[in-house]
Amino acid sequence: MLENEANPTISKSTGLPRKRFYRARAHSNPLSDSHFPVPISPSEVDYSLHYPQLFPSNDQRDKNKKIEFADIGCGFGGLLISLSTLFPETLMIGMELRDKVTEYVKERILALRVANPGQYQNISVDRTNSMKYIPNYFEKAQLSKMFFLFPDPHFKEKNHRRRVISPHLLDEYAYALRVGGIIYTITDVEELGEWMKTCLENHPLFEALTSEELEADPAVKLLSSATEEGQKVARNEGQTFQAVYRRISAAP
């Protein structure tokens, strides 16, 4: 009997995991303590676990080849899947707090690798709290892109401290991003869109991309279409609010 016939969580037609078996609450408290392993430092991130075909042994891997893209709160992995073939030579990782959703993305990536030999080897996912552990995963100036797509709006004012974009957290993101690196944000909540834009606009280490740069950037085109949330907004003919900013050098 084929494995996907014996396993109801796998679609017989596509070989991919069935999302309905991995549903989780849409909202999580990023300030609560969760129990999962966290690397002590970026040098402890096991690349052989995340990218086994590219790095059969973590001890022998090319230390110059590092993760460059981070999808923060990656959800069901739609953006990672799209970016993987668009930037096949770039290592990227999704960071997701919800355990069932993380497990789905893991299974989805494994299934895609089996169905498409040689592809999707450059993407992975880890269950972690990015609001707490960014410095544990990335060295200074390691990343070239960070994505924050349809984050939890945390509507109540008392919960704004839980928002994944804030002046304090932008300090950490600026640390992990190289000069010229880009933060991409999008939401369908206008107030949150203004919040994220204002935080980025007021931070001394970020500047907005010009309209010409936005048009030329292939990643921008995926912001509203690659994820489940973005597709839902599009079906409902909803409006989205983007803020895309570049990491710049500190003023002399």
C-alpha cells in the first residue's frame, strides 16, 4: 500500500499534506513562554537538518553559505515555496510559533522535494518565537530580506506590545539585516499598516523604496498573492497596505 493511501493526512492526488489536519489558532501570544529548542547562537543552527541535500554534515558545511531570507510568521509556507524557485541559490527559512502549522510546512517541503528532485532544497522552517530569538539564529548583517506578511494585528492597545513590528524589534531586525537589505510588510488592516509604516519611517536605519524600485523587485509581487491570507483578501476584493523599507547605514 502506498504511504499516502495509508496516511489520511496526505492527499492521494498531490502527495502534499492536507491542511485541514494541521489547523491551529490564528492568534498566538508571542510573549508567552513556549517549550522548544532554540540555538544558543547562529553558529549552532544545524544546516544539515534544514538543508540535508546541500549540507549532508553540519560539521563539514561551507560556513560562508548562510541563510539570507527570513519569513517571520511564515504561516503555511506559501511565500517560501514561491521564493524557492525564484531565488534557487538562496537559503531561506520560515519562522513560525504555532506547532501544527510548523509541522505542516515541514511536511509540505518534504513532499515537494520528493515530487521535484533537486528543487526546494533551499527552504526550511523552524518552530520558534522570532520576537525573542532573532539574535540566536542570525549574525550581524547576515540577512538580505525579511518578510512580515499579514501579521497578527493585536487590535487592543494594551496588546500593541505583541506586534511583530515595533521600534524596539526594528533594532533587532536592523542588526540582522545587511546594509541594502529589505524588510517587506503587508496587511489588510489599515491601522496596522499605518503602524508598521510609521515605525519604519521613524527608524533611523530604514528608508522607503521608491515606486520604481518596488516595481522592479520580484519579491514585492508575491506579497499579496503567495500566502493563504493574501489569496483570501484577493478573493474578498479587500485592500492591502504595504510598507517596504531598505536597511541603510547609520548617519556619521
